[in-house]
Amino acid sequence: MPTDDLPETFHVTTDEQLRAVSNLTRHRIMAVLRFEPATITQIAERVGLAKGSSSYHVRLLERAGLVKVVRTRKVRGVTERYYAMAARAIELPDPGEGGPDVLMRHAVADLEASPAGRERHVRMAHLRLTDEQFAELGSKLQALADEYRELSDPALPDTSLVFALFHPASRNQSEGEVK
């Protein structure tokens, strides 16, 4: 299934959808499906799950509308389903003040699980920016991510890019919460 046919963004709006994307296993299943369709067996092998577990998680994602069946074929009398993402990107609602950011938790878990000997680029920078600079940097980061997403080749190894640009809580606010 060509990715040109996919909607650009799936907006997570319901509790069922949020629960579906909040699970690390389902996050990893969606990562498998981001470039090409796969069967339950293929997903299970790539994620390291039993077929039954893989099927359970895919059904939850499908029920939430995040993945869909894009092709079927008969194999020895059984209908084999190929699943794909329902959109190129998933947009989560703002977690709100003090709420955990699901994407960042998953990104940290994926980073911790990545092979230790492989090259990584992890950096944190503290900046002081005007509102205009903040908006410009956010736009540049998004454009850079979009540019490299267009260059992505399903035949190449997976690479994850995660960024967060935000205004942290003020020191007084953070200290007040600790007391």
C-alpha cells in the first residue's frame, strides 16, 4: 500500500485511542507498520511477541482506528490480513499540566532498549529564546523531521528521531511543588 494514499495525520481524540497508543508494545507494533504493511506473524517476529499477544494488541489498535487491514490473501485455506497504519503521523492531545507525555516515555524506553554498541546522538540543551525564536526553532525541527521522513527507505534499518521543545516549569514553581 503506497503511503501516498494515507491521510497525513490521525488525531487521537478518545480515551480508547489514547489507551491504545499509551502501551509500549502497541507503540512498537505501530513502529513496525509505519513503512509497510505486515501480517500478525510478521509483526510478532519483528516485535518479539507470541502470535496471540500480537493479534490481541493489533485488534486493540484496529478497534481504536489507528491501524487497518489493507490487504488480504488466502494461505492454506486461512485468510491472512496485512495491517498498516491508518495515517502517516499520530497527533496526541496535549497531556496538560503535570500529565505524562506518552511519546517521550516510549522514546526513552526505546532508547534504553536500543543496542549499546550502536551509534546514538542524545543531547539536551538549555536555551533562552524569544517567543519568535521558540516558534522558529519548532518549525525548523518539524521541517527537518518531515524532510528525513520523506527520505526514509523501508529497506534500511529503523532510526528514531524524538524531540521536545518546551518551556520548563519555573524554578519557583518546581521548588514549591517539592516542599
